[in-house]
Amino acid sequence: MTADETPKIQVDSDWKAEAQAEKERLAATEEKQAENGPRGLPPADFKGLMGILASQAMMGLGMVQDPGGKGVMVDLEGSKFAIDLLDVLQQKTTGNLSDEEDKEINQLLVELRARFVQITQLIAQQASGAPAPGTPDDTSQPGSPIITP
């Protein structure tokens, strides 16, 4: 190959503009991801904290299917702990919540406590051998759920 045959490198004048535009697009994408948090998680706020604690309590109250498919997993101690944490959160934030937040945490605690009592009673009935509410042998509360711990 001679000096005359050496290919000449041509620099497209748009190359720099394209590179700059791509750099700006990447920076905008990174900034957007930083605003949304890792993996697009919602913002860390009071409602999110309540939701996490409520989810833990509900899982412990039988909202998760047993891996064997024979019933549901019940963790009364874990669910009680999550409900107690929500109660502490409510007590420590008294006077600092919006009306909506206050209403939500009160309603959440009432519902979780009622469900806790219901599940505790069902488990006690099953342990004693008494028919669970909703079974053909029991006519006191037709349609109530049967929990198999």
C-alpha cells in the first residue's frame, strides 16, 4: 500500500452534535432514575412505610399460600409485631399527620386488629377440634373463611 492509497479519515461534522445529543440523553435518563430511586421504587414517605408494615402484618395473618398448596401460612407473632409497630408509629406521629394520613392509619389498625382476632379464634377452634365457622357442621357464620395453619 502506497501513501496515495492510504484511506483518508473523514470526520462528519454531525458526529460531534450526535455525540453531544447522546450524552445529554444519557444524563437525562440517569437523572430520571435518580429521582425515582433504584428500580423505580416509589418515594419513601409515610404512606409507603404504613404499606410495608401492613403488608407484613397481612402476610402473617394468612395472606400467603403455603408452598405445599394445602393452606395458608400464618405467623401470629410476626403479624402482631407489625401491628404493634404501626401502633407505635401512630402514637409517635400524633399531631403531625394530615387528616387523611391520620384516618388511614386509624382505619388500618382497626382492620388489622380485627383480622388478627379473627385468625386467632379460628386457629384456637381448629386446635380444639371444634368445627370452624363456615364448615357444614357449623351454622353460626356461614361463608367464613377456613384457615389451615
